[in-house]
Amino acid sequence: MTRPPARPGPVGAVYFSLLGPLTAAVDGRPLPLGPRKQRLVLATLLSRPNTPVPVDVLTDVVWPEAPPRTARKNLQVYVSAARTLFAAVDGGDRDRVVHGCGGYRLRIEEGELDTLRFRALARAGRAAGERGDLRTAARLLREALDLWGERPPLHDLRDSAVVAEEAERLEARCLTVYEDWAEAETETGRAAVAVDGLRDLVERHPLRERLRAAWMNSLHQSGRQAEALEVYDDYRQLLSRELGLEPSPALAALYGRILGRGTPVRPAAPRKASRDVSLPADIRDFTGREDELARLLPVAGAPDGGVLVVTGPAGVGKSALAVRAAHLLTDGFPDGRVHVRVRRQDGTARGRTGMLDELLRLCGVETSGRPDAAEAETAWQDWLSRHRALLVLDDVVDEASVRGLLPRSGRCSVILTARGQLAGLAPVHRIALSPPEEAESSELLGKLIGVDRLRTDPAAALRIVRACGALPLAVVVGGMRLAVLRHLPLAEYAARIEDPWTALDELVAGDVSVRSRIAAGWQDLSARNRAALTRLADHTRDGGFTLERAMAALGLDERAAIRAVEALIDTGAVTSPPGEVTAHAALYEVPRLLGLYARESAGPGEDVATPAAPRRTALELLGRG
């Protein structure tokens, strides 16, 4: 059973709110948060709790146009003020704001911040709904919604673009929770309580179809069929007028059910059987990723289709996120959701002709004989133009392998996952996936080993998560191993994977190995990129590095070092900070486990023990000098 989320902290504890104006209180007594720039820094740290916030992001928040020469010093003053605020509340016995290679990180508990409590309640509500306990789901989701103030989140600081973007993400998450709540209430026979709120939200978001469907159904279940039918007709006219589209088949089917005849608003072609035969089962232990799903679902589920690329290092959860999204988008794709892996079992790229043949077969397209590549591509594009389906192309190697598979017309959507950036695909939407927050990774570990066992030594559990770099694949494999080794204390296992010489040996469960997954990505790298990554991993044992450290590790001048690091970013082997930042201010990172693999795989030409070579130019690095 899902653990109930923590409630606001005990007497004397601080409680911050972002779901309205930025406020803080102790025992109901408001705390002064200082001048506007200081509040901007605090709001940004609170909006990314327990996560490093790069200095350049904080600088952009406070000075979006042209930072003064004293920006870094002033920023330190604002951070110091935040530390003073927390010290006054905590009695000086906790270091709340810590600085590391990734930036400033604010440590805060679930019961001390309304957005963390909102997320926990929403997660618990959805889990209850998945168990079939709809009354509990509706209650928990309503508690989450009740945390919201009468005014939009952070409305007093929205003139900052970074803060405004975070506020919009919060609002998108709230809309999804409201839809979950309204559907749960309707299914439990309490549709009337949701009607008025849904009307208000539909007026503010007229093209959001799930809201419209929830409103229609709540009216119908409240005995107001005529109004429900009018809602559909208004939406059909709006779509036709604004976008030249029709409502989705799912909404038309709801309209038919309200009519009581099971027929859509106008005659339509018979619905084909679902093409979900290749879609993997939904991930039972899927945890977190609310922000990413809030960005992904509207793009992939758009009425006119969309192409979205999910990138990130091996094991970060790209495939799991894509499969989860595909399952959540069931109703929007009447012609099915098709999942195809772009690599063979050995990690090499599949031929495009073979993938076209598989796609045509999965979608029931009959072809004469064995068509050549051009004929197969034409048949596939013709099918895409006439259907509404979701295509998941998993573990894409490069742009060339998928170009002929992407729709050129029609209303189909595509989600691609890849380690590299696939920069040659444009225009597409992009989501760069980073390892989740430590709290989410700890929750995932608890699902695998049992919450009671995790609670016996939460500090050791956190050490395990950190030694895994919070990488979902590594956390899952470690959890699977611990689930079998019930006798093994968490602290002992944490020590094993903290040891760089034994970590990868310990992250094996049966035939599932973190080392083998990393090895597949290693084979994608050129010899030059492998050598550069090995040197960076050896010279940056904590994972993070600056441009200056990269120049020293690689023995290159500035221009050549920048190009070498950017080449590794393109492959997904090095991560870069979010937002725009100059190369000198950026804090790059080699994921810990990839760094361990790079050091153990160093060949004769990649000897990390040899001193750095003399500085070389970019032309020499590229072999053109």
C-alpha cells in the first residue's frame, strides 16, 4: 500500500508556499523574505528542491538582461541571506543551502514545502486509483488541489522568465491532477461536485480535450445530457474554426454514449483493431517524472500530431518514460500505439528496410511480394497520412536510421528515445532527461526492497542511491539484487557500490547488468571520443568539471577542448547544465558509473596514467593539421 504523504511540519517548523505568492511561515507567523532579488533567488531554489541549481541559472533569474560585474558577489549575499533565514528557524544546527560542483542546493523536507506535499499527495492519489480505490484517490487528489491558493503560483515574481516557466509547469501539473480528481469523483457517483470547477477550467483552456471530456461526462452523470451534448458541439465548432480539425474518436465515442446509441456525431469509417501488440506493458514500479510527463503528453497527444525526442545517458529511464507516456495516451490514438526498437540485441543499428517491414506488418498493411525500400517507405507514409497512431522508436542510433519512418503528413505522433542528441532532426520538440531527484530514486528503491526495509537504514539507502548516481537502471538493478539478498545490510551493500573497484560488479541481477548496458553505449563512441572521455573521467573523479579542468585533462587549448566536450555532449556521454550558459561558466558532468566503466576500459591508447600531452589545436585534434 502506498505510504501516506507527510503533512506540514511540526510546531516550530518552517513552511514555504509557492502555490500562490511566495510566502514562508513558522507556526502561522509570516517570515520576512527580504527584497525582490533575494526572493527571486529563494523562489528558484525552492522550485528545484534538493537539486543543484547552477549559478548561471540564478544569475539569469535575478539579472535577465545584463548582469553587473558584481553579480556573483551579490548572488552570494542573497544565498547567505537564505542561509541566515533557515539558521534562525533551525537554530543553526542544519546546513540547508549547500554549494557544490552542480551549483547551490536547498535541502528541504516534504512537510516544509507545499509543492513537495502537492506532488506526494498527487502520487499517492494516482496509486490509489491504480489499485481501484477510487474514493481514496479522489480524497487524496482533492487534498492536493486544496493546497493551491486563489491566485496563480508565484504570480508576484512572474516578470522573471525563469520563474514564469516554473510557474507554468506547476499549473500544467495542477490541470492534470484536476482531471484525475474529476474523473475519480465521476466514477464514484459524485459527478456533481466536479461540474462547476470543470466549466471554469474549460473556459480558460478551451482546447484541452481531456478537460472537455471530463466536463461532458460529469454533466452526463449528473443528469444534464443536453448540456453535455452542447459542450461537445461547441468544441467541434471551435476545433473546426481554429484548427480545421475534428474531435478525437475517443471524444466522439463519448458523445455517442451520451446520446445512448453508441454512435458518433456523424458517420465515420469503422474503427480498426488496436495496433498495441508491440507496446511493452506499463512499468509497474514507474516513479516520479511528473515534470517531464507534463511537458511530453501535450506534445505527443496534440490533435495534429507531434515529434518528440527524449535524450539522456544510458539507464536514465528514456524508454520507461516513453512507454509510460504511450500508455497514458491510450484514448487519443484509436489506430494504436506501436513500439519498435531501433537496435538489435547486440546494440548495432537495424536496417531501415527491416524496420519498415515490421511497421507495415504491425499496422496490418498488405503489400505485394517483397517491396523494395522506396516502395515500403511510400506504403508506410500513406498509412501514416490516413491514421491517428502513436509511434515509439526506441534507442535510436542516428538520424539516418529513422528519417523515412517519421510522418510527413497526417495526425500521427512519434516519440523517439536516444542517447545522442539527434541534432539533424528538425523541427522537433526535445526533452533532455537527467537522473531523477534523490527522493524519487529512494522511493523507487523502496518499491523494490520494501518500504519497511528501507526505513531500517534510510541513510544507507541514500548512499546506495548516490553511488548509483540516482540512475534509475542502476537503482533498479541494485534493488533487484537486494530483494534476493535479504540478509545483506543496506550499509554493507552501500559500501560495496561506493567502492569504485567493485561498484559495477555489484550492479548485476541475474542476466541484467549495468556494465553491459553501459558497454553498448561505449561501442557507439569513436576512438577519439573514448580517449577524451577516459581522460575526463580520470581527472574528474567527482564527475563534475569545468572547461579549465577539461583543458588540463585533455591537454588541449580552449577551442579544441570546447569542441571535444561538445562532441561528448552530442553522444550523451557528458551532460551539460540546463539553460544558456557560456562554456567558461558551465559545469559539465560525466555520470559516475560511466566514468568508472571508462577508467576500467582504458586500452593501451587510452592509458589514463600517462601525463597529458602538450596542448594541441582544434585542427590537430580533428586530424586536419
